[in-house]
Amino acid sequence: MEYSIEVTGLSETEKLASVLEKNIGPGTIILLSGDLGAGKTTFTQFLGRALGVKRRMSSPTFNIIKSYTGKCTVHHMDCYRLEDSDEDLGFDEYFNEDDISIVEWPIYIEEFLPQEYLSIEIETLDEEKRRFRFSAKGTTYTTILEALENDFPSD
Ligand SMILES: Nc1ncnc2c1ncn2[C@@H]1O[C@H](COP(=O)(O)OP(=O)(O)OP(=O)(O)O)[C@@H](O)[C@H]1O
Ligand SMILES: [Mg+2]
């Protein structure tokens, strides 16, 4: 299942994140792809806030993984620096059924990704406009996407 939506400006992006948040729960894995500056960290911050994370979610480029407390534990990974590495940072422990994981640059940890996830590709259309392409792998995520499409109809 795939679903695509165009959003303009940070406030609409925040709305999209908060509508997505209503449809996810413990165990959710979200992969965020897109060019440098597409808005992966920005979307993570909005989603984190909606999930009740009070701390500012900065880009975890240097530690790769940062964990936060919200409605549940939220892990934020930025795998950009693993481009030339096949190191396993213990990803299995993070991708569990109690926590939520949000992964930037998942392409660099392909071999450690779980079977099922929600993948979001962000494309920069212009300074303020972004296209979000969602795709679901697995039935849990298909259900999430159907709900999202219903709550945030595409143009
Ligand atoms: N509609 C929008 N949605 C998301 N970000 C937007 C939007 N419009 C403008 N921006 C801006 O685009 C920039 C996105 O930067 P961000 O750090 O989130 O990108 P990134 O994809 O995480 O990049 P990197 O690959 O370097 O980690 C921010 O400066 C943000 O304010
Ligand atoms: Mg980022």
C-alpha cells in the first residue's frame, strides 16, 4: 500500500505528523528517506512532540542513536555516518514491540532492518513544499496507512 501527500510549510508538516501519531503505537518503526535537508529531522521532531517527548530531538549524527521518553520510549537514529560501515549497533534491541523507532537514512542499515515498517520518502518540491510518499510493509503498517489516508486525505 502506498499513499502520497503534498504539504506546504512547517505547520502543515506538523499537522501531518500529529495525525500520523494518532495512528501509531508501541512497536512502530518509521523509516525516513530523502535528500539532505528534505525534512527528516524536522518531521521526527514534530512526531516526537506529538508522542509526548519533552526534550528537543536534535540530529543524532554523532551518536547515531538517541533515545527519548514520551508516551513510550522513542529512539531516533541517524544512520548517515554508517554509509561505509556494516557495524551492528545492536539494532535488534531497539526494534522491539514496546518502543517506537524513527530512522533517518535507513538505506545504510538495510541488513539490520526488521521485516515490517512504515517507510516515508520526503521530496523537496520547493523551499516550503514537500511531497511525503508513504509505503507500508506488512499488514500492521497497511492498516496505519489506510487510517492516515482517511484522516489526512491527499489532494
Ligand atoms: N514543509 C516542510 N517540511 C519540513 N521541513 C521544511 C518544510 N519547509 C521548509 N522546511 C525546512 O527544511 C529544512 C529541513 O531540514 P532537516 O534537518 O529536517 O532535514 P533532514 O532531511 O533531516 O536533513 P539531513 O539529511 O541533513 O539529516 C528545515 O530547515 C526546515 O525548516
Ligand atoms: Mg536529519
